[in-house]
Amino acid sequence: MIHFENVGLRYGMGPEILRDLTFDIPRRSFQFLTGPSGAGKTTLLRLLFLSLQPTRGIIRTFDREISTIPRDELPMLRRRIGIVFQDFRLLDHLTTYENVALPLRVRGKEESSYRADVLELLKWVGLGERINVLPAVLSGGEKQRAAIARALIDRPELLLADEPTGNVDPPMARRLLSLFLELNRLGTAVVIATHDLSLMDQVDEARRMILSQGRLDIYD
Amino acid sequence: MTDAPQETAQDAQPARRLEMRVRPTAPIVPPSNVSGNALMLVIAIMAFLACLTFGAVNMVRATAASWQSQISREVTIQIKPDDALDMEQALKDVRDLALTFSGTRDGTIVDKAATARLLEPWLGEGLNIDELPVPRLVIVTINEQSPPDFAAMRVALAEKVPTAFLDDHRTWVDRLVAMARTTAFIGTGVLVLVFSAMVLTVVFATRGALSGNRHIVEVLHFVGAEAGFVASEFQKHFLKISLKGSVAGGFLAALFFAVASFWQGRSIATPQSDQATALFGTFSMGLTGYLGIAATIVVIAVLTTLTARFTVMRTIHEIDLIRSDPSRTDQLPDQ
């Protein structure tokens, strides 16, 4: 589904943050992306999310070489990818329900067609009683779950999550992980960037992608 | 068997309860915030000033045109006294002669009493006009569109009454025309400056208000919204703001002129009103004035909407530029 070949990236004239990355993200796969702080995990996620282009190498996303994709086609490709930002990126004036429904709304869907799905997902992530609450009132963990729900709501083919369990307690982290696994069983490829070793230990069959000094090692 | 329907009913109950609690969907762009309210106020003030300037320039032009038209509607024939001249007969002859020319409409002899009133400020009351060698006047009204041949009239008058002198007010008319043109030119210049200031203020205020919403543009972009969708959401929002602001400003300007016109109408023939009328003309806006206000409102609304659209499109373009040029990443929050 995603293919990286000799990908390198540097910011301006600085040193290469990522070097010679060659790997695949197969369909229906589940992988953890880990490594020390500053290793380039967020940058790699941004490359996967099409919000950056590499300075060298080739990236193929959904069988298309990304350097050849016209700008106006990017939104359609992004719709196939769900992303959970580390800083959540919820809109402060929208309720939890409206934030989660946002991807469906921008696709032009009628509210009546997705209301039940959104409510069900919110219930599943433990926000069933917080649907009309604005983000300012939510705790860090609740914002995290709302951001995850927003990424999942349209059943993306690829889910990218940057430290998705960083702000939640262990029981909620396990619950969120089971949500990711369930989504994975339904066919979504999942990439979770995390420092949490205990989280990774809970999924034996997951691939481990370890970034260190700009290089990537993969353990299947 | 009996449990199943009960379970279904129980399941359906909370779902319905949750559904009932969802508030009406809020607009993607927040309906009001500090920058939006400030923008609305700026637009209202600029619309008020622009409409006021438009109305004032309109008024000055009308007044200047009216001065010009009033003075060029008349000519004066002056007859200097002479011992051998029968003044009253000469006045009649001159008037009749003038009226034989095509382009003249009416002739009025300024009688002795009126002449005395004219001289009253300099010579005082109770003046006996027969005791002084005072020139007498005949005022001839002419057709402004096709005035008579003044040169031929001068020759004919000189033949008939050698001391008669025709004053077609050309010097005054020329001066007034120049003054009216200068006034209208200055007025138009002021109008252009105020409109330019309005355009720039509205453009920069809109961009300022939008900069506070950049995070919304980014989130929409990253959840897969197309640039056109994002732009249309912001366009709608800024169209509402600009319409509210410009209609308020335009309405206040129209109200100002209506109140001033009402006051002028009520206090007609009072010194204050006469002075104001002499200085500014009449405060009536007329259809052109109200159309001008409506046009100003439309211009502001279109301007704000287009600025919002271009700014959003440019923001999205910048996000895409950052995508293709990682060295620009510092312009976005960490992802």
C-alpha cells in the first residue's frame, strides 16, 4: 500500500533527518514506530501523511508516486488516511460530536446519514456523555480519544497515530489499543508512533519499526 | 423470544436519548469572535465614511452645477445716465430690443425702488434715486441651452442707446465654472482617497481576522477538505460579517443625510439653515445618492468575500509549498 525506497529528508541545508529509508506498509498490517526523541518519528509520519515530500528517494502511496500527484488530488488521497496528531488539533468552537464528525462533513455527507455512527464511536471511546462538550472542557485524555475517533470515523485504509496513548491512563490505553486492533482486523493498516514499551508488548504480532539516528530498522 | 424485542427496545432507548442531545451543528467557521467583531466595526466605519463622502461630493457637485446654471441663466443690461437720455424710455427700448433676439425669454426692468434697495448697503436708507447719476439695469432671462448672439446684441444696443452696456456675466460664469470644476475635482479626489483607504482597510482587516483562523484552515485541509470547500466556508462567514458592517455603515450615512435634510426643511428661511444651504447646498441625497450607498455596500461585501477567498486559497497553497519544501516547516506548528 505504501512503499518507501531510499527516502531521505533534510530541512533546508541541515543534516539529513531521515536516511535511506526503504520499507513497505502492507495492507491490513499493524506496526509500531518507535525510537528516541528527535529520531524523526513525527517527520516520518508526515511523509506518510503526504504533508511533506522527501528530498530524495521515491514514495509510492496507494500505488501512486507522490511527487507526480497534482495538488488538487491530495485531499482525495488524504481522505484514505486517518491521522491522530500529537497535539490533537481539535477545533475549539466545535463540540466533541462535531469535531469527530468533521471529516464526514467536509466530504459533503448529510448529518442524518452519519449521526448514529458518530455517536456509537464516541460511546466506544468513552465519550458518550461528552458529545456536546467543547474541547476546552475536555481533559487531555478525552481530547486524545476525540482526536482518535475523528481519525477513525471514516474507516481509513491507513491510520497514523502520533503518541495516541500519551495522555491516557493504562486501562484507557489498553482500550484504545483494542480499538486500533479491531480497526486493523476490519482491514485498516495501522502505524502507531510511541515511546510506550508496555503498549508495544501487548501486541506480539505487530511489526516494530525503530528509528535511530535517521535510520530505520524493522523487526517483523 | 420475548427477550429479544425487549433488548432491542432498551438498546434503541439510549441511542434515541443521545441523538436528542446533539445540538444543532455549528458552522465550521466560528460565527463570532473578537477579530470578527472588530472587522465588522471597521467595515461599518469605513462604509459610513465612504457613503458620507460619496453623499457630500454628490451634494457639492450639485451645488456647484446649480450656481453655474443660475448665473448663466441671466444677462444684465446696464444703462449709464446721460443728460440727453430719457432713462425710462431707454430702459423699455433696451428691454424690447433684447427680447427681439432669439434665445431670450424674459426682460425685467429693475425699478427705482429695487435699485435703491440694491444701493442701500452703501448709501443708506431714504435714497432719492433721481438726485444721483445712478446706472439702471434690465435683467434679461436667457435660454441656457441656446443663448442669444451676445456680440450682435451688443452692437444693436450700442446703436440704439450708446450708454447701454451688456454684461453677460461671462467673467463670473468662467470663474464659477472653474471653481465648480475644481470643487468637483477635489471632491472626486477625496472620494477616490476614501474609497482606496476603505479598500485597503477592508482587505487588511479581513486578512487579520483570517490569520486567527489559520488553524481551522489547516485542520480542514488535513481531514481531507478540498480547497474550494474550505474557501467557501470562509467566504460565507466573511460575506455575513461584511454585509452586517456595510449595511449598518451605509444605513447610518443615509440616516445622517435624511436627518440633515429634514432639519433643513423644517428650519427653512432661518439664518442657520440659509447659511448651511449656502455653504453645503441641500442635504437631499436623491436616487443617485441612495444608489451610490447601495453600490458601496455591494463593493465592500464583494471585496471582503474575495479577500477571504484569496487569503484562504493562499494559506492552503502555503501549506502545500511547505509540503514540497521541508525547509519551510518552521512556519507551521509541529506535526
